[in-house]
Amino acid sequence: MKPFYVYMLECADGSYYIGHTDDIEKRVSEHEQGQGSGYTKTRLPVKVVYMQDFMTRDEAISAEQQIKGWSRKKKRALIDHDWEMIKKLSNQ
């Protein structure tokens, strides 16, 4: 079974873009070529700073929506795999 991915890109302006896909290499390549989304197209170059795989598209979409709702600080903690900070920020 093919996995689904949630990924986070850091754009040239320092902002983050979160998305999901079932073909991570193709999707990142699309972003890098300015074909991925209107948001990243104007903020090139981009680099992958976080990626997680899931068994189903529904799980990936759910995780994407959750992360999109997080503060910048909490997203940074996720990138750094700082689980204590994520927990701390979740309690605020």
C-alpha cells in the first residue's frame, strides 16, 4: 500500500507551507518548479523541513489541517522534533 505524506516547506521569505501528497518527490519537484501552488510559486526557492508518512489519505489530511492551525513557534518545534516544546505550547 502506497503511503501518504504530510510535508512542510520553508519558503524563501521564511514562511511555511503545509501540504499532503501520495508522491512526495513529484510534489516537491512541482513546488520547486513553481507549479506546486500559488503560495509557493511567489516564494521560491523552497526546501522540505518536515515530512511524515501515513497509511491513509484521511490521516494525512487530518494531520495537515491540525498543523496548519498551529502557531509558527509550534511548527518550528515540530521541525526540530522538540516534543517537549510541542507539549508545552499545546497547553497554552
